[in-house]
Amino acid sequence: MSEHYYSVNPTSERNRQTWTYVLRGHEFRFTTDNGVFSKREVDFGTRLLIETFEEPGVAGDLLDVGCGYGPIGLALARSFPNRHVHMIDINERALELAQENKQANGIDNAVIYKSDLFSEVGERRFAAVVTNPPIRAGKRVVYTIFEQSYDHLFDHGELWVVIQKKQGAPSALQKLNEWFPAVEVVAKKKGYYIIKAKKC
């Protein structure tokens, strides 16, 4: 089986790159590598999710599921310095890069750790869960993220998801409506949907 960005321990040859990117009005310096998602730039869907996200009305930490090398979690940590951001992934190379990028950008309100979906999150609850889910891992994995996000949100907390129409956005909306009482598409652009699902 070929290696994917959701592999636990990528074995592809290293090819580190460092570049800068502006997210939510802040400039970031990112180092990436082979074996992680969107290594050459912050991909369009991730950018749209970052720029569309609105701070939830409920107090509490934020959670970035499948953080990769860190653009979502670090951008939100910089934008909302009074909140802590938990950043989780299963890919050890991605986590190493996320930690490096956290340090390089001087961010101190983010915590990064390995977790197979929510396995290491424990009983923590969050004001918002944000994810660009690993579509290639299959619908079962993506829908598990949706369901477990509900369980790890405070009342009135929100799940924010980016997903392409051609990669299953309509069926994802149907699935989210099975768990969440309030689901809406807050942005659509170039085939990408930004979906907000709120726990009442």
C-alpha cells in the first residue's frame, strides 16, 4: 500500500522546505517535508477554513484534528491568544514539524501531541473543533471525527469542517445532521464547503 499523509511514521525521503505565508493577517514561517499534507503551500481548502472561522461564543479551548505541520492550529492560536489550542495528528513527522513551526513563530498557547483521532484527548471538551479531515482515509474515519467531535464539545460548541463537494460535502452534511441540531454551510468557494455544526 502506498504511503499517505495519515501514515503514523512516513518513510519517504526527507525534503524539507521553509516558506512564509500570511493567514488571518499574520505572517507565518512554515517548514514542511515529504510525507505531510500540502507540503508546498497552505492548500486552498485549509486557507478558506482558517479565514472563515469565527471565534465561538462559548468559553474554552480549541482543537485542531489532523493538524499536519500546523497551519490551522497555529493561525488560530495567533488570532485568539486568550485561548489554548490543542493540535493532534497521527503522523509523527507532521507533529515534529508542527512543534518546530510553533517555536519558529513564537506561539506559546498551543499544545501539540500524537493522537489516533481522539484516543489521547481523554475527557477534555472544547469550545470548537476545527478540521480539514483526511478524506483519503475513507468516510468511516471522517464520520468518526464528526461523531467524536460532538462528544468532545461543550454545549453550544462548534465543529468547523472544510470538504470539497466532489469529495462528499453533500453526504457529509447529511451525516452531520444526524448528530448536530444546527448545521449550516457558512462559505462555498471553488467547490469547497465550510460547514459549521453547533451542539446545542
